[in-house]
Amino acid sequence: PSPLHLRSRVRALAGTASDEAPVPRKRVLSGAQPTGTIHLGNYLGAIRQWVALQEDYDNFFCVVDLHAITMPHSPKELTEATYRTAALYLACGIDPDKSRVFVQSHVGAHAELTWLLNCMTPINWLEKMIQYKEKALKQGESVAVGIFDYPVLMAADIILYQTSLVPVGEDQRQHLELTRDIARRFHDMYCKKRRRVFREPEALILKEGARIMSLTDGTSKMSKSAESEMSRINLLDPPDLVARKIKKCKTDAVRGLSYGDPERPEATNLINIYQAVTGKGQAEILEEVNGMSWGEFKPLLADAVVAHLEPIQARYKEIASDPEYLRQVLSDGAAAADEVARKTLADAYDAMGFAPRGATPVLTLPEEPKPKKQTPQKQPQA
């Protein structure tokens, strides 16, 4: 066995040492699309907080590849990006002994439940979704059905696992509310005289994380889809590229750095990044950088980002050199996820009246028509 396998096995055995019954923990589900490469904003805003959740919750973290195909994509790149995203989950600190890590399409129940929910979700609910409106405005009649319907897939993702809590940002709250509405409608239609099938999820409000903005525009979020690679720092960027991106990032002509000035969004963004990767307090940082020029601060920031990414990149290389380990993690994660999802899906099929596979058919025979009573005819009188 490889060192990675042995390390995982040792941790698993250590977890069974106590005879005390584990206390049931609330379940959390989250995931990221395998489009592009995970960048610093994805990591600091979400994945680093997922890592912290592992100690308190029962976690399912998936690579949502079915969501990735709502836009035109390269099949070869989708395959590679799926494995790269999963490996980065692990490199960032997601522990497969504490969390289930899997690929969405490896659990067929996601697509099956989506169809069931499609058939009872009113179309006007989806027409109200803000992200659909924005993309339909840009793409016109060429917008794909998947863009319109993916909130239903997202609802299926969540309720399949009897999820209690979903980490959401402000831009995802509408999707979570739709998920709750779909679950309620399903129960109203099919569960009036039976146990409910789904748990209605709640939003998990995470502590305020670093809001990382684009390196080329301090008013826009750092994004995978931005055209310029110089707008983001990818987790796998080598040190010289990180330094070059920071050196060329947008700043202003004002001498000295300041924080929170609406007229200087780039200054606020770079200080946010420095604070997030160093763990220093804001007051300490402002004292440290007081009077610095951009030429003095940018190398300091670059060194801090490189140092923060170094262990993540080292761990990623270790995982990439042992593909069997990653295969086993994803296989185990999919098996654990499938066990939960199949139970929920079976309950949904049953509630909607589908005939279960392998069950003894129950048929009602048509009633035989009852013979008509013969009315005695009156005899004619003589």
C-alpha cells in the first residue's frame, strides 16, 4: 500500500478506539463545478471553511460535473478538471476519513430525482430565478434548457442526502429557498397521509470570510470565467506566476495603503488577501503597511501568497503521483453517497406511485357484471 493509503488507514483505526456511541451530527452538503481551476477566491471564501466544518458536521462534498455541462465545454477538459478539482479538495484539507468526497455524476440518483422534481415544479418558479434572467438576457434564444433547469438539479443534489445545512453566499440564497419550496410542494402533493420524504434544508451562515475580488477590477469578484488569467490567482499557479500577477495587478496612484475606502477598492482587496493568507489582524496589518508604496507592498503580498499555497501545492503533487489513492477516495465516497441517495430516491418513487422493481404486482380484476333481475311479465287478462 502507498503512504497515502496507510495514512488514511491509520486515521480510520484511530477513530474506532472509543467505545462511546457517536452523537448524530447535522449533515452538510456542498460542492464546486469542475470548470477552470480553483482559485484563491474559491479557496478562501468556501473550501477553507469546508475544512473547518469537518469537526462539527457530517459532510458530503461533491464535484458537481452535471452542473458544468450547462455551458459549452470540452469533454477532455471536463474529465481532467473533475479529477483536478477532487484532488484540490483533498490538498486543501478535506479529509476522506471525515467527509465523503465524490463526483456528482457517479451517483445516478441526482439525475433521476431531478426528473421527478421537474414534473411537479411550476415553470414560473424557474422563470423568476435571477441567474437565469441574466444569462438569458446575454444569450437570447440560444440559452440552453440546462441553464433554465439547473436550480432543480441543485434542489435534487441537496434533498437527496437529507441535508440539514447548506453553506450559502448571498448569491445562492434564492436557490436554497427554491429547494425548500420544491420539497414542500412535493410533500403537499404526495405525502398528505404518509411520512415526508425530504428534509427541508436550512442555510448555514458561515463566519464572514475574505471576499476576494479580481486583480484587474477591485469591484468584481475573482472568477473562473473571467477572460483574463491575470485577474485571478489559481491554487496551482507556480510562485513566479503568482508574483507576476500581483506585480501587474491593478492599483491606484495614491501614495500609501488604506482599507475600506470606497474610492480605493483595489487597496482594500489586496489588504484582504494579505490578511487572509497571513492570519494577521487588520490593525496589525495597517500598522505594518503604513507608508508603504505599491512597489514595496506587492512583493510582500506575493511572498505571503506563495508561502500559503506551498503546502497545498505540495499535497496536490503527492496526490497526483498516486492516482490509485484518488480513485479509491472517489469510489468510496460515491458508494457512501449512493447508499443514502438511493434510499431517498426509492421513497420519492414510492410516494409518487411508481411500481417498485421486483415487487409482486397487485392487480384489481374488473367486477363481473351482475345479471339483471327478470321482471315477471303480467299475464293478459282473459
